[in-house]
Amino acid sequence: MLDVTRRFGATLALDGVHFETTGGEVHGLLGAPGAGKTTLMRILAGADRPDRGVVTVGGAVVTGADVRLMRAAGVALVQRHHTLVPTLTAGENLILARPTGRLRGGTRAARQRVERLADRYALAVRSDVPTGELSDDERWRLELLRALDADARLLLLDEPADDLVGAFRRIVDEGRSVVVATGRPEIVLAGCDRVTVLRAGRVALSGAPVDGLAATTLNGLLTGPALPPAPIAVPGPPRRIRLTVTGATLDRLREAELSVSGGEILGVVGLDGNGQHELEQLLAGLRAPEGGRVEVDGVPVPVGDAKARIAAGVAYLPGDGARPARWRPALRQRLRAGPDADARRLLVARELSGRPKVVVAAYPTRGLDPATTRAIVQRVIAAAARGAAVVWFGADLDELFTVADRVMVLAAGEALGFFHPPWDRGAIARAMTGWPS
Ligand SMILES: Nc1ncnc2c1ncn2[C@@H]1O[C@H](COP(=O)(O)OP(=O)(O)OP(=O)(O)O)[C@@H](O)[C@H]1O
């Protein structure tokens, strides 16, 4: 996860948190009570959504996905408050948790499956009694066995019992990953490869190898002095305004004013014919403004010359329909073939290859399959992380809410307001139709 913030009323549970884990490792997430561990895990598992920031799994953006989708993506959250049905046995509970709700061979096969899994991971669970009769620790083990049975690849264990530590290594040796949220340094030292320490919603230590760390160091990090405020941006160059549009007028667009900082993604949305086409043309240097200015790092965007536009650091990612001039013949040929995913990937790769200062993404995923869409979203986010100011024209509000830091609504050629997370879909829709909020 990148730059994730989650607020509950006055409490900032997570504040600009970066966290990453890779296959085959046990990653400790250490923090005192209230540090934000559970909130982080719930966001990773799709049980909660961040106010700001991005979550990716295997390179795909999954921010705000739901628990079912995340489970299908192989992410399982295993928590202390149990979800077992107490009147059913371990095997019957195992069947219930399967995506299909079935197991060939029924209850007997399920019981054997529990016993085999219990053996394999050395997590003993009685399989012949209702789970209501199991001890707390046994229930914990069974919750974990159920996630393993469902073939979870990333297991998020929230405050696991001590005797689970021995199973971590067996699980990651199968290529899975385990994240262990705990308040106890000794669990981290006994069973984790790397550790991230959270303190009051901020990262106090990020992904450090556990080898060589002492309990006193971890204790110090848990309770140390207050941390400096979290950076407000994704990592990379500090934010400064790169794109400014001042009093720009063209056809239906009237005296547009906006500025976008490096590292920021501004979403632009509006009903057709409300000025966004003109704004796109101005930003991409396809037409000159009738009045006002469009500048990148203080220099006007060159007009009518794609080479000069690229040299000025402006990348342009049009959706299907709009096509910039001067494509290499082979690429032009492929684009003519219609909304071709490979051609669009090539276009995006070419435009973003030169570390642009500004990215103008105009419906760049329109008509594309989900995999290509994700790849393009990823590349644009990465360009922002490297310091580009991005303007993303979109028609799909959910997509905008995933990629954008801010959303500007255009109605009747005027900017009718800027919106920030948490997104108010109703207010944005009202602004799009020109109604007062
Ligand atoms: N749904 C919620 N509503 C209001 N406040 C919340 C909510 N969830 C978490 N918080 C607050 O956010 C902060 C972080 O909580 P979180 O549960 O993530 O911490 P934690 O590190 O898991 O702590 P613990 O070990 O006590 O579970 C706490 O101050 C908590 O009170």
C-alpha cells in the first residue's frame, strides 16, 4: 500500500502509510494498542477503504475492493474474533468457508482434510467435537487452517496466539506470505523475517530485516518520542506546482483556473460537451487558448507540434477516438485497427518513457479489458510517483476515485468545484449537472 490514510472522526488511524510485503516472507507489523495495525490489515483485506492512497496486489490496483474480491485474489484476514459456527465441527466449518461451499466426500472427507492440514502445519485441532467446545487457541488454529485450505496466498494474522509462530515458516516455504500484526516484539524476533513498526498511525520503521534487531530497539520504536508529520505525497521528489492553467478560454471552456503539483493526480469529470474536450486539447497542445495561459514549469505548452510537446515534458494518453499526429507507421496501423489493447499499451509506454513533467490522460482506459486497464492505471500512478503532475479525464467515477487525489467537476465550461476523499458521489453528480450542492 502506498500513502494510505484512514481517519475515524477525530482519530487519524493511518497517516500516509507505505507498506509492502513479498511472497515467501513473514512480515511483522508491530505496534502498541491503537497504533493502526487492524485498520491496515482490514484495508489490505478489502474490509475497509482508505480515505487516501493506493493498495495494489501483484501490480494490480485493488483499492476499495471488497472482501470477496480480495479473497479471490488470495488475501485472507484471520482475526481473533472468530467466525466459526459453534455447533458445527471443524470439518463442517471448513466446508462452509470454501468458495464453493462444498467438498467432495462430505463431512467425512472434511474431517480427514482438517486432520491432514493440522498435521502438515503442526496446528493441532480436534476434529470430532463442535467448535464451541474448542479452546481459544484451537479456534485460532482452525481459522488459520481454513484460510490455508482456501489457498490464501497472503495471510493477514491479527494478534495470533503464540503457538502459531512455529507454523509461519512452513506456510511461507510454500511461497505464501504472512503478515503478523502484534504488539509484542518477542513474536517478531521469534518468527518474522522483516518488520514494520507503526506508531500512532505512522510508520516508525519500514520493512527492516529482523536479523540483528534487538528487543530493546523494537521496544524503543514502539514507545519512542512523537514522529514527525507524515509526508503528504507519495515518495519521490517533493511536491511543487508543475502545471498551471490561468484564465484559459477556448470555445465552451471559460476562464479555467487550475494547478496540479508533481506527484498529484487530478481527476476531471463532466457531462459531454461541458468543456473537458477543450481543456484536453489545451493541455495536450492540440490547440492554442483564445485567452489565458497553459504552462508547464512556467513555460507555455507548445501548440500543434507533438515533438515539441514531448520535448516540453508533456505526455498525452488519449483514449480511442482521439489520436495524436506523428505516429510511427506501424503504431498508426495498429491504432486504426480499433481499440487495440497492445497498441494502447505501446502508446502509454512510449509517452511515459521520458519521465514526463505532466501527463494528460484522457479516457486512457476506455474500451479496454480489465488487465490492460490495470496496467495503464499502474503506469500512470508510477509516473506520478516519479514526480509528474497528472490530469486524468474520466467518465467512470469509481475509476477516478481509485486513481485521483482530487476531482474537478466541469459544468457549462466552468470548474464547479474540487472534491477530495472521502468522495461524495452525490455532491459530484449534482455539480456535474450544474446544480448547487
Ligand atoms: N471503526 C472505527 N471507528 C472509530 N475509531 C476507530 C475505528 N477503528 C479503529 N479506530 C481507531 O483507530 C485507531 C487505530 O485502531 P486499530 O484498531 O487499527 O489499532 P491496532 O493497532 O490494531 O490496536 P489494537 O491492538 O488495540 O487492536 C484507534 O485509535 C482506534 O480507536
